[in-house]
Amino acid sequence: MDCKQLNERVSKQVELMGHEHTIRRYETMSNELKRIMNQLSLRDSSLLSDVAVIVNDIIESLKGSQKD
């Protein structure tokens, strides 16, 4: 393996690690939003629900791009 190939492999691995870290951060954020919604008894709050849906969509999008 030459330097260019090694550099490409390392770059790809760093990118994947970044995606995994970002996914974990968004999952934590999503869980925190759910906890807040439960504490405030605002399960029907459209704003918090919309934010939770958006965060979950971002997580799924990142997971999908990680598989590529």
C-alpha cells in the first residue's frame, strides 16, 4: 500500500468516526428532548414534537450516509 492509498483509508476512517460521534450527539439530544417533553407534560406540544422529529430525521440521514 502506498502513501496515497493509506491517506485515503485514514481519511475515510476519520470521516466515519466523525459520523458516529455526530450520531451519538443527536441521539443524546433526541433523548433529552423526550425527557423534557415528559417532564413538562407537553407530549402534544407541536413545537417540541416538530423539533424531535427533525432531530430523528437528521440521525437517520447521518446513519444512511454512513453506510455509503
